[in-house]
Amino acid sequence: MQNSFHIDDLRIDVPDKASRESEFLRGLSGSYRDIVASVLSIVGDRTDADDVVQEICAILWQRFEEFQPGTNFRKWACAYAFKMAKSYVRKRRRRRGFGLSDDALVKVARLQNAGSELFELRREILDQCLAKMSVRDRRFLMECYGRRFTLARYAEVENIPVSTVYTRLSRLRQQILECVRRGLTRDSEM
């Protein structure tokens, strides 16, 4: 729900507190694994990373007003995570007298971000490939991977040989693999 203010002919919608909170929580839950991975790649120690992530979540909430709706929450949150994790490592380096340089930390973060972006791209292409499949094939895949049944039980319920199920599944996997490869190749050419 939003509150509206009218100034002459200008209407300004101001989201109420509950919708902003839910927007923040949706963004955080969708990005949490990437935030943790980003921090862990820089901090290196799981316990220290957990502490840093807790602090990051509190700061992200405090600074949520700076987030522009419609932009990429994950990138915004990971940028803060990188800064805070880097700051944590600097402090630890000063205390201990050793640790990765800022340049090395930037390189590690770039590698981690590139991996996340590649994973996200592959997921998007996979979704596109699945959308191109027939409803029958998609349903078959969902039945097989949803694991409501074992493949043997699925074959029994559908009254088909188990070998047919494995053959069809193998053929569909190969089609999906080729579709994703073509999608990645096409995307890299752009």
C-alpha cells in the first residue's frame, strides 16, 4: 500500500513502511547467498564472514532509502558487502601485520562477481530453453526431477519401460545442454 501526496498536478507516491520492509526482505533473501559468497571470498574465514554479513544486513537496512527501486538489489547490496568486507580485512591486516593487499582483494571480488554473473546468465538461458520445450516434455522433466516418484516408479505408473524413461530423459538433457551452449555462445557474441 502507498500513501499519495498531491502538489498541484504532481502526484508523488510514497511507499508505506510495510511495503518498503517487504521489498527489502525480498531483495535481501534473493541476494543473501551472493552477499555471503562475496564476503567469504574476501574475508576467508566462515566465522568472521558470518559476523561481517550480520553487520552488512543491519547497514543495508539503515541505508535502504538510498536503494533505487527497479535497479538491481543484488549489485547494490554486494557493493556494500565488498566495501565492508574489505574494510574488515584491512583492520585485521593492521592488527595481525599480514593479509591480502587491496589490489588482491579487488581481483578476488571480480572473480567472485564474474562467477555469480555467469551462473545467473546460465540460469536465465536455461529458463528460456525450458520455455521453448513442449508442455509434454517440460511436464516429464518436472515429474522426473520433482522426485515425486523414483524413475522406476514413474515408469510403472505410466506403464512404460524404465529404459524408455532413461532414454527420453537423456535425450531431453542433451537438448537442454545444446540449447544452453548455443545461448551462451550467442550471448558472448553480442
